Amino acid sequence: MSRQMLTIVALSLAILVSAVAVVQAKHKTREMAHELQVERVERDKLSTEWAQLQLEESAWANPDRVAQVARRELSMVQPRNYVVLESRR
């Protein structure tokens, strides 16, 4: 084989390897873009769920509701005569 033919074969092989690498890189990029989209959807779903949980926590922790549950379920009552003492340090 002549030197020129060997160079052409080597360059053709390099082009082929380069083309395969480009195809693999594009495929990997598309896979990662899809993964990113899936993760963004999951993030949005979790963000919505978190907001709903915060609203629920706020409703459950409402002082009026806590007092109502304390009276109804625990038979607790508001003391009639009480004095608040201040602590002096």
C-alpha cells in the first residue's frame, strides 16, 4: 500500500470514528435533556405538594382549631381566674 493510500484510509477511519462519537454525543444529550425534563416535572409536582402541605399545616395549627380540639377531645377548659407572673432575672 502506498503512503497516500494509507493516509486516506487513516483519515477515513478517523472520520468514521468522529461521526460515531458525534452520534453518541447527540444521543446522550437527548437522553439527558429528557431526564432533565422529567426531573423538572417532578420538582414542580413536589413544589405543589409542599405548598399544599404548608397550607394544611397552617390550618391544623390555627389557634382557634387547637383550642376547639383541646376542649372537645381532651376536655380542657380555659381557666377563669388566673394571673400571669413576669419572671425577673
